[in-house]
Amino acid sequence: MRVTQTLTCDIKDLSHDGRGVGRVNGKAYFIDGALPEEKVTFGVTVQKRNFGEGRLTNIQSGSAYRVTPECKYFSKCGGCSLQHLEHSQQVEFKKQQILKTLGRSNIAVENILDPLSGNANHYRRRARLAVQRARDGEFLVGFRNARSNRIEPVSHCLVLDPALDALLTKLPSFLGNLKRDIKITSAELVVGDNALAMAIDASRDISLEETNAILQEMKQSTVAQLWWRDSTASSYQRLDKGTQSLEFEVSDDVKIGFEPGQFIQVNGVINRQMIDQMLKLVCKNINGVAVDLFCGSGNLSLPLARHFKRVIGVEGYSSLVDAARRNADFNKISNAEFLVADLNKVGDLNVVTKIASKIDLVVLDPPRQGAAGAMPWVVKSRAKQIMYISCHPSTMVRDAEVLMEAGYKLKHIGAMDMFPHTTHIESMAVFEL
């Protein structure tokens, strides 16, 4: 973006997206790369009536928490926008963002949990990479630039699991076995506790010749699985003829099987911590019923089934419900059942009420848009406890207001650093009647 003028200000806060916030003549400016307690010079890139945006050009006095980013792609790649802030302060920032969002709605909490945190690097067990073919025929693999659609080619990524990071340099060579008429749009790399997979999105189906060429080259690496999806398909198809599924442990006594394209929590360490904390906070009842909305493939439902008489998981995607049922069978869990329902329609959820007249616990793990469509049913269930796992503070607070109006109290809330170095904010909240 073109710089229209240069200004100087003191940075007082961080915005929800990690930009420094300062004021010039009373007007707020959001400045990429600036941190609280700094005095900075910045170039103005956007000038609106009530606010402006800018890009850092000089730090006149720096924050005690500023660190030198380890990644050479920082500020170019659109991923790790907080890597210049000490990790402990990243976690504190996320905690404060949650509390500020609650405060704006005057929602009181009885207990603030310690944040769940782990290693800031090498935590991602899944990544979706952008792919395009250059004019010379070579493939460029990387991530989208910050605030643009351009690909930043990368050969190393600090936050990827080491096995996935090692695959980055090999991926263009694998794709080089494809003919020039094919367009590759993205590649998903995923590692389980037991295997590594590569899944490709392409403009057409892959030929047998191309498949064999890629598989032959893959034999020289640690990649165990090859999956493919052309533009007409809704799911990936496995090409390497293997039968072993990808698996990861979610607790000491539960394993989850999954496929590329299915939702999983990408940070395995925090996922384990999240489930451990969930089981500590819920009122376990060997004669009770727990309902898990947005249950996915059973990440939360199956650990809960070890502590409740009955667990009912509800999900909008039939493929995930099928996966959850397979995972229940794999773990020899017979007291968990899974249903397909539109979680944006209260009427669809009445099927749960028909088979469970008394519900002790409702767990929600919705996407960023929250669970507004399900909240009337949740309130009507009169469950003693509601556990809400959120990836967006604003929609969580919006849904929390519905619970508070129905008589629930916010007993516990805590941040979860599921995505270190980024501004993504995850939290766990427990409401009780």
C-alpha cells in the first residue's frame, strides 16, 4: 500500500488482530509491527475519518517484550503476525482480549483459569499450502501474504511439525512429476502419531503414470500416504493403496482416526491439555447424559464417554459423523452415539431431546461464527453445565449473553494458546445453573 504521510506516536495497546494502537491528535491508528510501550514512527497507508492504518518504519523506543523473529518469512507470510512479541506476552495478550470482550458485555466470571500453553514452535500437525506453477514450469509452494492473495514461497516453516517442515522442500519435486496441463491449487500436509500424508487439490484427476511417478519418488522419503481430489470431488481419494489410517491420541485411553480434509485440532499438545482440563472441570456422572454439539469425529465426545453413562454427539457433516462412529468402534466405546443435524436450526436438535429427556452436560465447540442457531435449544435443555470451547471471543460472548439471560453463571474461563505466534484466540468457558 502507498504511504501518504509519516507520523509518530506512543503505542498504548494491541488490537484484536495484533496491531499496535496509538493516537495522533486524538485519532486512533492501527500500526502493523508496533507493540505497547513503544514510541514509533509509521507510514500512513489508510486514512479514514475516525481511524487510520499504518506500517512501522522506525522504533524510537522499544518494548521490553520485543524479540527478533526467528523466521525469515516474518512480515511477508500471512501466518505468524505476533512472532516479534515474546511468547509469554502473546499468551497474556490473548487472555486479556478474552477478558476485555467479556467486560464490554458486563459478563462477570468467578474463576479465571491459567492459560493452556505449550511449545511456540513446531506445533502444527496439519498445514494447507497454496500452490501455483511458475512460468518455467516449476511449482511454487507457500502461504498467502499478509492482506493479499499473493503466494510467499517457503522452504521452511518454524511452526510446522518437523516431519512436515522437512516435506516442504520435497513437495515441488513430487509435483514436478505432473504434466503441464494440470493445475494444482493447494496441498494439505498432515502428520498423525503413526504416519505422514500429502493431499493434493487439482484441476483434474491424476493419471496412473503420474501416480506411479510420484509414489516412486515418495518411497525415498518418509511420506506414507498420497491423497488426491479433483475439482469435481467433495473428498480426497487415497492413491497409495495403503490401509492404515492416520491416528492421534486425544487422551491416554482414546485414539482418533482421521483423513486429510477432516477437521482436527492442529496443535496436539494443546488438544491433550484441553481435554484434560475439560474432564477436570465437568461434573462427571456415570449415570448422566452429555451432549456434544459440533462434535466432529469424536475429539471431545469419546473422552467424555469414559465418564458418562451416555454421550450424544451431533454434527452437521455426515462424513464426520461416520468418522466418529468408526472411532467409537475402534476404541470399543459403546455408550456414544452420533447424529447428523443442522446445528443452525433448533428444530433439528429436537431429535436429541426425544432420545434424552434429561441432559446433564452440553459441550459446544463451534466454528468462528459461533453457535447462535443452537443456543435456544441449549437453554431449553436446562443442562446443569455448559462447556463452550471457542475460537472467536466475540461470538462466544454473544452466545454467553443468551446463557446469562437464562440464569446461567460463568464459573470458569481460560485462554488456550492453540496457535502460537498468531492472533487466533481460543478459550474454554464453563457455565452452570
